[in-house]
Amino acid sequence: MVNVLLNSEPKLNESESSMPQENTPIVKRDTSRADAVFAGASRMLHNLGWNSLMEVSLANNRRADILAINHKGEILIIEVKSCLADFSSDEKWPEYRDFCDYFIFAVDQDFPIDRLPAETGYAIADQFGGAIIREAALHKLSGPRRKAMTLKFARIAASRLYQNLTTPMA
């Protein structure tokens, strides 16, 4: 086996590196509210006995904000919404239903909850934790889809664990 160092950034030749950079303004989004909801929702899930992963790509080219699995093998997807504008501009949430038993939104305490669809569950979360206010309805996954999602969860979790090892293995 040949050891090859993979570099994620392509090397520039001299002519490319000396090219002037475009003067494009950098727009920074304030993600502090979303970060707080992510953190609280993750803590909430842990306290409820769920194991979770953030930012998981699904087979339909969507990305679940939080994918979780419990001891029964049930799958939960949480869509984090930091504000009404974030929710209003995103109509893809029904596309997550085919990949989970339960679907809920996680929002902060200032979110107008009357705008959330009645057919979904929701949780209120902040940086310290969260609580499920409305339980999600069960939409039981088929056996093959459950197996695919469970294997996906396991492979991603193992890959992320390996990437975060701090002690080199001999």
C-alpha cells in the first residue's frame, strides 16, 4: 500500500498566485441564534437517550440539520430554524419525512410557534438545553430504509470519530 498525502487545497502555479483577487465584500451571517438552538437541541436529545449527528446528507440531496437514533432504532430528524425569515424561505422540510420516523423543528423561545406546521413536532431550545413542546407523529420507516439510515448513521459516526482522533495509532 502506498501512503499518499492528500491536500484539500489545489496548488497554484506562479501565474495564478500573482493574479489580483476580486474585491468581493465578505458578508458575515450572525449564526449565534442557530448555534444556540443546535447546542440546546443536541443536549436535549442526549438527555432523552438519543444519539445525534449534525449536518447529515440524505439520499435525496437534502441535508438534515440533526439526525438522531434511539435504543429502539427509531430515527428522528430535527430541522433547526433560527428565525421566521429562515423558516419562511425554506419549504423543503416535507422532503425529510421519507428518512425518519419522527420529524420536529427546533426553534428558540422568540420564534412565533403558530407559524410551524401543525403536522410536525417542535422543540424550544437555547444554548443550555431544550424541551419538546409538541411530540412528532410517528411515520414508521420501511425496513430497507431503516437499515439504510442506521448504516449511514453508523458509518458517519465512525468516520467522524476517526477524523477527530488526537492520538496517532501505531
